[in-house]
Amino acid sequence: SRGVAGRVSRLMARRDRGGRGLRVYNSVPTYFSDPRINRVPTFDMDADPTQNQGLAASKFLPVTNGKCLVRDDGGGIYTPRYLSYSEAKEYIDDPLQTLIWLGDINDENNQRYFALSLSPDTNTELLTNSFERTSLLRPRSLGDQVSTSLEAAVMATAVGKGQWHENAQFCSRCGSKTSPKNHGASRKCTNEECGRTVFPRVDPAAIVLVTSGDYCLLGRQSRWVEGR
């Protein structure tokens, strides 16, 4: 609100004059947001994603109902259990599943990542039983137990986009079914008289740490597991 903004401005001004005002630090990427993921496409986004030339060397992460396939590496560490192209092909060829491009990694390998948003009718038990020490878990429940920040960012992006596709199956204007377009970057109403295109919603957020000298204010949810 305008009142809050004014209060923050006065606190910052007081700090600038050497007083005990509000100290603002430069923001840093969170553990679930790795800047190495390049989301600027180097291919034709309008083309059929199943014909993407980079599929054979890509990694595919199955997601469903806010969960993704992970492997327990032991010692409290978890890693996304990506599928290779040969492992993912039956899902890629299934029209009930949604293939979503997540991005490429800015390094010498230019690794490409896709999410496989599985339909509610998919036998996920068969999927988890196909690989050792795997299960479907929510990234938020793992926190920094994910092996690396890059893997955490891929998981978060995959689950976020997967949930959006699950919730945008029908057009909010006419009620007709929608279909994924642009490698999962959008969905379009299948009703030719409507043809409305929708995109994933982004909710910006600011995380603030309250400090006083060498102390900071922390909170803990009662439903968290012991030790978290």
C-alpha cells in the first residue's frame, strides 16, 4: 500500500543519514531459482515438440499433481530422476501427456530439459517401480535436500508449469478444451470460434529477513518434520 511504501522510504532515508533505519541488501537467487537455465529458445517454438531435434539428448522429468520423480541418493539427499529419450518415448508419443520445454543450460553442453506432465489416468506406481529408490515427491517438502541448486530449479520449474497445465485444461471464456502450444509455453482453446490463448501465471514475491544486530527473526511451522 501507499502507506507502507512511505514508511519503507522514510526508514531507508534514515539509514542513508547514518541513523538506525532500514538496511536493504542486494537480492540473490534462491536455491530453487538457478540463473544458468536459459529460457530463450534456439529452435522453432511453433513446431511440433515431438519433432524437436534436441529430444534425443534431452532430459525428461515426469511431474504430476505437484510432485516430480526423484531418486533417494542416501544421506538425506535427493536428485531428480530424469528419463532418457528412450525411457520417455512412450509418454512423449502419448497424446494424453504434455511435453513442456523447461530451458537449456548455459554451458558447453547446452543440456536441454523437458517436463512430462502426466495425465491423472497415468499409472504412476508402474513408473516409480521401474527404477530403484524412486518416488514422487513435492520439491517444497525437500528444501535444500535436493542435490544441487540447478536440480532444485529444474524441479521447481517443472512442477510449476505442470500444475498450470493441469489447471488450464478448459477455456475460461467458453469452457471448451484447451491444447498445449509452443512447446508447453501456452495453451489454446480448441473452439475455433474462440481460439483464446492463455499463458502460465507468474506471481512475483519478495522475501524479507528481519534483523537486529547479529540476530534475525525466524519462524517454524508446527507441521514441519523434526529437525527442519
